[in-house]
Amino acid sequence: MSGSATTPRELDRASATPLWAQLEEDLQRRLADGAFEMAFPGEHELAGEYGVSRHTVREALRRMRASGVVDSTRGRGSSIRHAAIEQPLGALYSLFRSVEATGVEQRSKVRVLEVRRNPAVSEALGIDPDSELVFLERLRLADGEPLALDRSFLPRSVGEPLLAGVFEHTSLYGELARLTGIRLNGGREAITAVVADSPTRRLLGIKSDVAVLAVTRIGCLDGRPLEFRESLIRGDRFSLSAEWPGTAGYRVDVAGMKGSNGG
């Protein structure tokens, strides 16, 4: 078949290679060339494109599932499986660096960058409730696909230079260091699984059955809180990991009960 690199190629019925194997190979080629960005085709559509039986399509897709290329759910067809972004616990991390470490392009769409007041955030930072804060809201993208909705606050006395920052392809911490010389060196996080509301699901491009991790962070410099951040991260693209023992042990908080070095 003629056309762009992402269009299907005609299968060779005289070849000793089974049709399902040829089909799998061509689907892999098309994926590598950037096909199926909007949606992965269904069995019926693939059978029509390639002029093969649905049995042949199912075998090709079965092999692609086994190799981790696609996911299939009964009643919902197949979808491209994306690599999860893994983040170790117990470290002040940059989501920007975590994404790029996987070889995935990281970009951000800045939705809001302004000065505002937020008494609850100011209280969390231990400053006057009427304090002015630099507020940055970004939609974080991994290979062009929404990954997280990120909202960050810093006291204006510290973060005002960030109003001139460029965040489309760099991290907040990178711009903070570049513009102010400040490098946060500690903090704490709370991570909760939540059900995202409809506007957030639309922004993240997820369905109602996809979990979202709500991450609330206080970032500190030598013990002084300087950053308050709320992130809503797609649970199907992000995972958390931990190693122990460590200097402080492995700690789990469950419904207000605290333990350390638990099993």
C-alpha cells in the first residue's frame, strides 16, 4: 500500500511468515512511526484495513499484549501501553527529572502564573495569612500526553523572580535555582488516591475509572517551608517505590495510626 509511513502495508500471503506475525510487525512499525496517537484501532477496523480474519487480528494483538505493547479490556478494546513514571519515596524529587529519566519528553503548559493570596496555603507555610504568594499552575505532559495537574505556591518575597520564569520545558526547581539561587533541600509529602472531578479528568485525558494520586508537598530550605504544592497525577502513568532500611526507617501512616519499619 502507498501513503505515509503510518499507513498499513499489504501483507504477503505467499510468505512462510504467518499473517498474524506480519500484522504484528506492521503494527509495531506504525506505532514507532507515530500512528494511533488518538486511539488504537479495534479488531474489526484492523481486519478491514489488512483484509484478514479477526482470528488473525486477535493473535497479533495477543502477542502484543504479551510483550507489553498494548493493553486490552473486555468491552473497551485495545490501547497503547505507556511506560509508568517511577518515583522513589523519601526524596525531594523533580517530576520533570523523573519523566525525562525514562527517555520521555517532558513539557508543561502554563495555565496560570500570577500573584494571589491564599490564607490556607500561607498557614501551611507558617507565614501571615494575608501574605502575597506567587502561584503557578501547569498541565504536565509526557510525550505530549497529559500526566499531571500541578499547582505551586511560594511566598512572593522568595518567588517573585519566578514571574519571569520559563516553564514550558524546565522544572520549577530549576527556574528557582536559576533566578534566585535557592535550592530546596528537604520537605514532606502526603499522597492520597482520589476520584478526580470531571474538569480534572478532561484536562488529564482520563476516564472515570482511572485513579488519580493527589500529592501535597511542603518544600523546605534548611527546615524553613518555602513551597506548597498540590499535584494530581494520573495513576495509570505513575508509580511510587521505596527501599529500606534507611536512616529513618520505612514509615507508613494509616488512618492516623503511625508505625515504622513495618512489614
